[in-house]
Amino acid sequence: MIEATLCFPRRTRDTESDATEEVLLIEKRRGLGEGWYNGPGGKLEADETPRECAVRETREEVGLEIDPESLEKAGELTVLLDGERHTFCHVYRTRSFAGEPTPTEEARPEWVAVDDVPYDQMWADDQFWLPGVLEGETVVGEFRFEGGPPLDEAAFVGHDLEWNDHLEASDT
């Protein structure tokens, strides 16, 4: 089983007419989910906490610096592939970061209005949990895919969600 993280940096962009809530997404340039959008993230390395992984992956993929203490735990997602646990993902959000997102070989970053998130260009399960996470809720979810491997060629077949549960603090 893979243990991984996702991080969703947020900002408010002020224009002359209004303020727009934005989230930083990446377009994956290689590997699992290539060509799809998601938040920066990836697999935990040995002896790394989920928070440390989220900070490292965000720095490596888009060049933002994040203090681990500024990360807010927003979700825990379990992905099943053909009935077996495939991935356990820790989801974080933050409004505190330094730097400007820059493209890398791994990812092309893009600030997207929260109301315009391209769910049709993301993992099939994202549409069920990400809107709530972007609104400030927390989620524990299980998502079922069949017909793999690889996961990005499998069909999404169902999910279970629990909203605003207390998330374990075991990720520090």
C-alpha cells in the first residue's frame, strides 16, 4: 500500500471589482495521473511524517515553501483497487506559504478559482470530496476502483464519505 499526501495552497486574489478565492492545482507531467489536475503531493519517504512529505512534495513540484505548522489536516482518503488497499492519502490545506509557484519536470502549477476547479480533468473521486475540503470541511473517505492496475486506467465504482470527523493527530 502507498502512503501519500496532497496539499492545497489557497489564496484570495483581489481585483478592482471583487476578491476571488483560488486554489493552487498542478497538471501532472509524468507518472500516475499524467495530464490530470490535482494538488501537489506524493509518496512518503522512509522516516518522513505526512506533514513533512506534503511540505517536501510541494517544494519539489512547484517551488513553494510551507511551514509544516501552517498545514491544516483536511482529510484522510483510502483508495481501494480491485478490493485491495492501494493508497492512503493525507490531505492538507494552507493559506500560508512563501514564493511563487514555478513549473517543474513533474508539474505545471496553476492558480484556479475555487468555483472553476476542472473536476472533469481530475481523478473521478475528487468531485466528491474536494469541494467540501475547499469550503473548510474535513473528510474521511473510501473510494473504490476496479479494473487495474494501473490505478489511472481503472474504473471508479463507488465511495463512502464521513464529513467533519475528528482526524487523528498521528501525522505530526
